[in-house]
Amino acid sequence: MNALMERRLRGAIPSQVEAAKALGIRPSAVSKWERGEAKPRIERLPAIAKLYGCTVEDLLKDLAGYTSDGTQEI
């Protein structure tokens, strides 16, 4: 979920620890999402989208490997 890391680094979320605290999860989970090593549970997507200032659709596109311009990563 590179889009999450990009948004966090732009200042939407100050740190992985604060994001994890707001979502009620461990910081390591946020780290794994950002590195693409794990995916969040579907029921968490609305809260994640709200926290990161994006839509659930944006998150799903990122999970599916689409870039911000709508093209799919290979």
C-alpha cells in the first residue's frame, strides 16, 4: 500500500505509531501494509480511508496494483 506511505509522508498521518493507535492495531501491521507485505482486513478499509484522507476505492486500487494515474503496475 504505497499510497498509504506516500500520504503519511506528505503529512496526512504523523507516524505509523499514531496511525496504528487510531486504528486500534499494532504499528507493525501499518508497516507491513505500507511495504506491501500484508493487506488490511476489508472491514478496516473505511477507517483507514478516513484516517489517510482518501477513499476506499483509492485503497482498493492500490491493493490491486494500480498507480495514481490509473495504470496497472507490472
